[in-house]
Amino acid sequence: MPTYEYECSLCHFRFERKQRFDAESVSICPRCQGKTQRVFHSVPILFRGSGFYSTDHGQGRAGAASREKAEPATKEPAKKEGEGTAPKEQTERKTEDKK
């Protein structure tokens, strides 16, 4: 038998009753004899298994981990200021010399 929760509209007393599905709902508060209403709660949703998270699509976590092991990470050394880039004036001069 399911358990239903009721709340009184006058004194806000909450109580539970075990009732059959076909039984009439309780309409009178046991404390103040006021009018009652059945309280409805949201149903909890549990996501279990694969396919519910963005990391589960495609290759997923296992695919990403195996990919990292297969491809060694190549890191470039940090460049010092001025290294690897020529000033704008030098590049302009070189293009003029070639003409």
C-alpha cells in the first residue's frame, strides 16, 4: 500500500496515511478539522550507466586516455623575449632587398 502525504490549509499540519489506490483521499485535518490537500513531490531521477554525460559520447574517457598514451606530448621550449620573431623593420628590409 502506498503512503500519501497531506497538508492542512489552515494549520499547515503535515501527516501521512497509508491508503489503497482506490481509496478516497483524506479531506479533514486530524488536528483542527480544516480542509486538507495531498502533497505531491517531484520524482528523483537517477542517471546511471553510460551515455548520459558529454564525456561518454564518441570515444569517451577511455578513448581520450588511450589517445594520450599513444601520442607522446611534444612540448616546445619556452621562447625568451625577442627570440624566434624578427622585428618588423628587418622583415620589411629583407623583402625590399629581394626586389
